[in-house]
Amino acid sequence: ADLTFVLGEVHPVMGAPLVIELGTRMDAGTAFDVVITYRTSPSSSAVQWLRPEQTAGGTHPYLFTQCQAIHARSLFPCQD
């Protein structure tokens, strides 16, 4: 079932909190799954490119991710 959610106030570094309303009261210890569909953008702070001339062979660009200290959250929802 689709659940109701809201995004909280955007912080310039931390992003926005995701609050999901489960729609029913859950007892402590109850296991359940939540599936979140997400996407990032080319401006994600965790995704970086080297131009071909910056690489060892000088022919191909190089894509890498930098997920420290708090950049992982620009790729997917997480507590990093």
C-alpha cells in the first residue's frame, strides 16, 4: 500500500528529513518492510568526475563516488 510521507525543512548540507506515516499503530518489536524509490542528480555531492586529461591514460573520463563524511545521503536516503 502507498503510505503518506512528507519532506521536512531543507538543510543546506544535511538535506531534508523524510517522515513516513505508517497508517497504523505498530507494537514495539514488530517487523515490517518499507520500500523507498529514489533518484539522485548529476549535481550530487557524492558523484565526481575526472576529465580524460586528468586520468592516467588520458583517454577516458573517470567516475567515482565520495561518500564521506556526509555525502552518501546525496545518493540515497541514509544516516551516514
